[in-house]
Amino acid sequence: MYNFKVKSIIHDYEVAFIDNTKEVLKNELKEGDFIIIDNKIKELYKDELNDTLASFQHIGIDAAEPKKSYQGAMPVIQYLIENGFRKNHRLIAIGGGITQDVTAFMASILYRGVDWYFFPTSLLAQGDSCIGSKTSINFNEYKNLVGGFYPPNKIFINPDFLNTLSDAELKSGLGEMLHYFIVSSEEDFRRFKKDYPQALVDKKVLAGIIARSLEIKKSYIEIDEFDKKERQVFNYGHSFGHAIESLTNYRIPHGIAVSYGMDMSNFVSVKLGYIPQQVRNEVRELVEKIWEGTTITDIELNKFTSALSKDKKNIGKQLGLILNKGYGKIFKDLRPMDDEFVSWLQEYFDTQLQPQFA
Ligand SMILES: NC(=O)c1ccc[n+]([C@@H]2O[C@H](COP(=O)([O-])OP(=O)(O)OC[C@H]3O[C@@H](n4cnc5c(N)ncnc54)[C@H](O)[C@@H]3O)[C@@H](O)[C@H]2O)c1
Ligand SMILES: [Zn+2]
């Protein structure tokens, strides 16, 4: 089993890879713990979780972006307060990134902070979001705009959960993890690209990618947990990606939107002479496999530029874009939303959405 610790300004926490969720729940949970669980997981893993759910209070939530909001979180808080949850009790989240964000947000504000444990069940949550302390929820149509930093006390990763993920969710997780490998180095990117086909069918290969993804992320969050400087490069693909998610009403899963976003960032980086076309092509060949079967041709350019202009990384009227100067050389660039930039986006939507490597 591969375990490690993450250093945090708030409190250090442990990540453990496990293979028996039932046993770990039995050993780790104590009186007063309150489980927040994705309804889908509750149903899919009935046999494994029934004993625990019979012994502990729990509340099921639907993993949908509109639920990751005040409107979604407040009834849960009401329920917790009314059902005996105290400051010395703990929240136990079992689910993907949405269950995580809702639980983390509540854990951080309820009684000025309560302890929480996390059992990530989606690939995205196992290979990315489970570490890093972020707790944001959505505010109306604006994604991840309200929240802070509040890590769990412990994270238990069981890759067996991934057996029930849909193909799209698996690819979303891989797309999300890919951005860490490109930010890290050419060697990491090449390894990811080589392992990708096997990772879709072999959980051991996938677990290796998860472990490396977390290792890369850990090395950044331990020096810039609050996302002021070094960590910001992990927004690579995300300004464009968030705009795609919200303009398609979350039809496109997060990591797939980020894959489109990385290609857009690379397209702009080629226009600016930062990378040769060949680097963009190498990444494009891979991201096309990730987003295969999805389409974003219904997005209107003016809505896209408007969504981009509301990104939280922007400074004044400048867009805070994360661009590419090569593997391991992803960086933040401030650029105006001028006619030239808008014409590049227009060109992207007009000419770049057909498969180029099919
Ligand atoms: N806090 C952070 O640092 C951070 C980082 C990245 C993403 N996020 C957020 O995470 C969310 C995306 O995460 P996600 O993709 O895990 O979303 P999610 O929680 O919605 O899970 C995706 C889908 O997979 C289902 N699912 C989860 N585990 C499953 C399993 N084992 N088997 C079958 N189905 C399963 C869920 O019910 C849901 O339908 C976004 O809201 C994003 O903003 C947060
Ligand atoms: Zn992401």
C-alpha cells in the first residue's frame, strides 16, 4: 500500500491507498461521525456499505453542480444541527468531487470548523481533488466562486470504486490528471501518453497514474497551498474549461472540458509563438481521445468571451491565462481580450473542433 503525508498550513493530513473500504470504515469511524454520501454510491455499493450506514447517521446527496451551492448545502447543515451533530464530531464524505466540495465547505464553516474524512470514489477525486484543501462551491451560474481552504484529516483511496465509473467519467478523470503531467515535465507527459490506453482497462496502470498525479500536485501545494503563485499553473486548461462547463450546462464533465481547455491554451500559445505546432499536435492527439464522442460546437463565441472575462484569475481588464512554453514550462500570462484574441477564439471554434488525428 502506498501512503503519504501532505503538509498543510491548516493541518497536515494523510493519504492512504486501501483495498477494503468496509474494513477501514469499521476501524476508523467512531461514535458521532456523520456520513455525507453520494446517492449513486449508496446504491451501487449497498452490500459493502450497509453495515456502516446502519450504524451511523448519514445523508445522501445528488452529485450535481447545482447542488454544490448554498441552496444545496444549507438543508444539509440544517439537518446536521437538528440531528445532534456537534463540534467534536466528524463528517465522513464518500463520493466524487462534488460530494467532497460540499462536505469540505460545510466542514469549514460549521461551528467554525469540524474534522472530516474523505473516501474519494471518482477518478477525478482520487487523482486530483482529494488533496489541495480547496473547498469552493458554485454561486448562481458562477463556478467555484465561494469558498476557502480546508483539507480533510485523512483520505482513503480505494481504486476498486473506479470499476463502476462510466467511460466518460473515467476519461474526465484522465483528462484532469493529464494537466499535472504536462505541467510537470516532458518525461511525465510521455509516460502518461504511453500508459493512457492501458489505464482505461487495467486498474493497476491507472493506480500508478493516480499516485504520480498526486505526487506532482503535492510538490506544488506544499509550497503554495493558497494558490498565490506557483500553484496557479494548475489552472492550465481551466479558464477555457470552466467556460465550456457552464455554457454547456455541465453536459461536458470537468476533466473533459479541461482537455478542450488545454488544447485551446496550446492553440493560443502557438499563435503567440510560445510553442511549435508539433507540441500542440502531440497533446492534441491524446486529448482528442479523451473528448471523443462529445461536442462543444453549440457554444456561442460572445457567451464564451463573456464567461472568460469573469474568470477569477483575471486582474482588472486583463485575462489571467495559463499558457504553454513547453512541457514543464506552463506559465501565467496577462493578456487583454482584444480583437486579435477574440479572432483566435473564433478561428478555434470555426476550424479546430473536427478530429485531426482520427
Ligand atoms: N476541491 C478541489 O480541489 C477540486 C478539484 C477539481 C475538481 N473539483 C470539483 O469536483 C467536481 C468534479 O468532480 P467529479 O468528476 O468527481 O464529480 P462528481 O462528484 O459529480 O462525480 C461525477 C459523477 O460520477 C458519479 N460517481 C462518483 N463515483 C462513482 C463511482 N465509483 N461509480 C459510479 N459513479 C460514480 C457521481 O455520482 C457523478 O454522477 C467539480 O465540481 C469540480 O469543480 C474540485
Ligand atoms: Zn480541475
